[in-house]
Amino acid sequence: MGIDFGRVLTAMVTPFNKDMTINFDQVKKLARYLVQSGSDGLVVSGTTGESPTLTKEEKVKLFRVVVEEVGGDAVVIAGTGGNDTSASVELTQAAEKVGVDGVMLVGPYYNKPSQEGLYQHFKTIAGSTNLPVILYNVPGRTSVNILPHTIVRLSAIDNIVAVKEASGNLDQVSELRRSLPDHFAIYSGDDSMTLPILSLGGRGVISVASHIIGQRIQEMINAYTSGNVTMATKIHCSMFPVFKGMFITTNPVPVKAALCMLGWQVGPPRLPLVEASQAEKDDIKKVLSDAKLL
């Protein structure tokens, strides 16, 4: 299955009202803004979108609202993964009915399945849908690493077409690129690793920082792919403090704080996450000011 999701996908935050219900007006406005400011696509209800604290009904409505707002102008990827295979199948099928362009499946967290368990989990979900699937490997938050040999096995399944790689291990990325088919896309799952992963044959990034510097990330990737590595490196270095600033505490706490400082009504995160401390807010404000974003 050949599909081009683009180079920059934003892992979109979920805006909340003061009563912690979803602010769907802000969802629409933010989705439209992101598409107009460098994002080729949006990942909705991923872990940056606080998927563990969203109900199935909230997730499906989010998918529907974003598809209605920007579908056709950008790729819409639904975060339908979790640590319950049957529930992920059910949510994936609901997302397909809504009209999303693909799904992203995070590694099952807490359960700590074996590599065979991971293979069977992803194979089962992919087999339940006609949508293209992006795997999401983030062992720092799931406690299990989807190893390259498992991803290679999964790549033989027709609609598993990409991986968001956030292991932080460039050797693992190298092993993936040398072992996977050329058409299988590797996306950086860490903003600061985007340029190194591009150099290893990566396709682009599924980004948090693109909420606020999406155009610059596009410029960096375009510079690299056009052969201007020096310019790409210069842009990377200029953005590096922003990349790191968006992860001074648990994601999406910093990016939500940054968006609020920039006038977006995204609200705080849902418990068990709490909003940034005053010291963290001061650090985030300095990062934004130094980058001339405030």
C-alpha cells in the first residue's frame, strides 16, 4: 500500500474548557491553523492529545470534527492504539467509518508483551481495517521497545506502512532503514532527532514543536531534501532550544503552556497530568521569547 502522509505531521493537543470537557471550537481553529502553518497532516488523539484520558466517544467525535474541518486539505491520522487489542480494533473501525486517512498505533503500555505479542497485537488491528497504519515506538512511555526485527515482520502486512520512531536510538533507526523496504516510511518521534533521522533515510517527523514552529521545521526538511545540509543544520540549531523546551516536563504539559502563552485556549491537561509549575512556565516563556515567538 503506497501512501504519502507528508513530511511534517503534528501530534495535535486536545483543547479543554475550564470544566475539562473538550473545547471543540478550539479544536477546529487549531486544526485549521496547524494546516496553514506548516503541517501536512494531523495526528488526533495520540498521546500528545492525551488519549489515555479520553473516552471512546470523545475520540470518535474528535476524529469527526477534525476530518470535517481540514479533511481534503491535510492528512488526518487517528490515534487508535492502546493496551487492549480488542478495544483498539473497535476504535480503529469507528475511525475508519468517520473518514480518517490512517491510524497510528502506539505500543501497548504497562502489559509489557513479548515481541511475538507485539506482532500479534498490531497484526490483529491492521487486519481489522483497510486504513494504512503507522506504528508508534516510544519505549520510554510504554516500557517495551518494538524491536527492528518485529517491525520488519510487520512491514510485510500490506497496510502497515510507516513507523514513528521515538526510541532515541540512532543505531535502531539505522537497522530499521537497512532492513525495511524502501517504501516503508520512518518518521522521527522526537523533534530534536528529526535531522539525524533524515540523514538515515527518514521521511519526516511527527512533531510536538510544530504547534508553534511548523513552518521552520518544513524549511529545515526542505533544505535537507534539496541537498542544502548546511542550511538544514543551521535551522536545526536555531530551533533546538524550542525542541528541548517543549519537553522540560511531561508532554503535552509544556506545549499546552506555550500555546496558552501564544493566545490559544487549550486549557490545562487532564489529571493525572497537571499544568506547568511557575518555574517551568518561566522557562517556557524564555524559550519562546528567545526564539522571537512572543
